[in-house]
Amino acid sequence: MAQEFKPGLCVIGADPGGLFLAASAAAMGVPVVITEKGSMGREWFKAAGTVPAQALIAAAERAHAIRNSTSFGVKTSRFAVDFAAVNSHVQDVLNAVAPNSTRARVGGLGIGVIPGQARFIDAATVAIDGFDIRAEKFVIATGSVPFVPDIAGLLDTPHFTTETLCDLDECPRHLIVVGAGAVGLELAQAFRRLGAEVTVLEAGATPLAGDDRECAAIVLEALEREGVTLRTEVEIKRVRRALSKIQVDIAAAGGAQTIEGSHLLIAAGRRSQLHDLGLDAAGVKAAEDRIIVDQRLRTTNKRVYAMGDVAGGPKYAHAAIYHAGVVLRNALFHMPAKVNPQIIPRVVHTDPEFAHVGFNEEEARAKHRVIRVLRWSYRESDRAQSERATSGNVKVITTRGGKILGATIVGPQAGENITTWTLAISQRLKIGALAGLVVPYASYAEMGKYAALTYYTPRLTSAHTRRIIGWLRRFG
């Protein structure tokens, strides 16, 4: 007979949001059990791929800085990339972050950890390796895995994804990347800076589709200047291994072609992990690769919530952690908290960096009759000029009355500076709050303030305003 547990909360899956939720609930004295069918700790970070990718990007940034240091008066007579040492750096980073999410550490937080595949056997019970869990509330947080498209010959052709990035012990001579989304472009630029020839193949007409077109174009132009080849509207017919080469047959505007490379990276997005969960037995409805939830992240079973990647929407770790806060308030405190997708920022770790929150210009025009578009260029920043990093801008969208609808930043530290705009939108601030902010000189953050100030430029330069100022001056 299976051993029975009756915790207050059962979290199925140890994605970042699941761990955050379990730790928060346990800290408040709620009996919590978390299940995970895969690895935790170092192997989890390796499989997720984000940390190895960031470590690789950081190494590539250093290589690029050294290679382009002569404009600062710094000359390097000998320069080389030791890819084995780069891989060692990636492994060191993995080892450093691994202790944060091991089974031992999670258990030490007062959370019961049960390894194995959890499966609903009815609307109120999850079974896992000899245990039956009958919790007051269940939360599905199983995350996602890289999506590998159905391409003829792919199963028999060596390739890697973000999950197997750490297994690469040599720099590709010619890397072929399938997918021009955020991950595909980030890694394409990184490998190019580390010495590889890189070709990116994208089925759609526009890389970074769905993002602000004007700002995304700045990123794409930078990648092309560095030598990354971007091929759009490409249909991949077949891939195969030919001795030491990888061959990709494509159909494009110029006709059928074959592209040869040394390595193949699949960066075609991610898919949720829903199989083997027994959702039908629990009365939990799903559509395609996501669980159907309402704005409070409740499923069609009132005892079950879903969050993070499996709940649809952006597949980011910070989105899952945000969802955890919403679930915590709903499931444990019975507060009617709702998800607001407009306060979840997005960052693409290319150079220049791309960051966005809220509505972009196209979305804002479709939703609001009149909008204001505010801009400030990196060329107008003293900090950017000092660092010779003048490609990019800050673009802010407001209503006519000054309500902030969205912001996009392209340039150095965009991911850091988008946080200010995320706070402004989440707190429903108007543009005057940002225009009046005291920002240190010289910093990249100054550009946000100057973009905000442009909202007032038409009013301050109007004839009516000048007459008022002239009248006030006379009465000094």
C-alpha cells in the first residue's frame, strides 16, 4: 500500500518558480512537498541552459572587448581564444550556482523532496513512486525543454541544444543555428566572437518577431556587422552528416541550396512538459503545450494551479517567479491576485542588449487612439560616448495624458535599466515621475530621464508657455 502524505501544498516540478513558491510557503509554516522527475542542482542548471549560455556570452564579450581595444589606446600584440579554457569557465560557473537548488538545500528549507514522475490519479491525489499525495492545493511548475522541430534526418545528425551546450569542447569552425529568436541570436553572436563562422536560419520573415521592429533592427544590424549571416524565410528540408561536415538542405527565395557547417545548434524555442502528468484524471484541461488557466493561474480543477512555462506566456525564469507570488496570494491567502503580463520584462542578451516591458509602439497604437513616442539616443549620452557604445536608444510609449504604456531599450545595460520602467508601469506612474527622478551622472540610466523630459518639450516651447514665462519674469 502506498504511503500517504497530506501537505498543505504540493508543488509538481522544481523550475525556478516552483522552488520559489515552495520555499516561500515553507517559510510561512505551510507543510510543503515538492516533486521533481529530473535532476536538481548542477545538472538542473546544465539542462536548463541559461546559466551556461550566460557564462559563454560573458566570455565572448571579453574577447570582443580585447579585439576592439585599440580605439581606446590599448594595444594587444597577441590575442587568442582558448575554447577549452572558455568551457572550463562555464563549468566553474555551473559549480558555483549549483548549491542553490540541490535536494539537500531544498530539504534544509523544510520542504519535503520526492524524486520521480508525479501523476494525478484523481482530482485530489498525486501518485509518485509508492507515495500518494493528497494536498490541500497542487501547483504544476514543470517548466519546459528545448523544442526540437521535426526535420528530416535530424535524429541521425549530431546537433546540440541549450541543454547540451556544456558538452561542446571545441569552438565550431562554422556553426549553423536553427532559429532567430532571443537564444539563437545570443549564442550566434557569442560563438562568432569566440571565432566561429555563424549562419542563422529562420523560417519567419523577421528575426525577433513580435518585438519592436525599429529597436530590433538595431540588434540585427550589429550582428551582421560582426559577420553573423542571417537567412530569413528559410524552409529546412533535410539535415545530414557528411564525413566531418553537417549539411542543411534549404528552400529559400533564391531556390534550393545546401549549407555546410561543422556544428548544428537547434534554438527553435521551448515546449512545456505536460506528458505523464495525468491531467485528464485530475480534470485539468490543456490546449496544445499549455495548461488552461485563468488570470489567477487557477486550472479547471479548483485545487490545482499552474504557473511558469506550462501556463503559457513568456518562458522566462523571472516570469515563473512572478507567477509564484500570484499563486501564493491566491492559494494560501485567498487574495484575488491576477497576472499582469504587461509588467513582465524581456531581455535579449546580445550586444547591443535589447530589453522591453509593456506595450510596444504597434501594440499601443492598436489599443489607444492617441499615443506619444518618446526617444533618446545613446549618441546623446556622455557615458555611451566615453565607452564608444553609441548604437542604440531608449524608446518610451505613453498615452496623451502621460501614462506609461511601454518602454524598449537597445544598448549597454538595457536589461538593468528596464527595471525602472517595469516599476513605473507596475505602479501606474506617469511620465512626470521619471522626468523628475534624480539620476547620477554619468550613467546609462540618464537616458531614461531625458527620454521622459521630451514629453514636455512641445509644451515648454509653445508660444502660450513663452508668454506665461515672460509675464512671470516681469513680476520676478
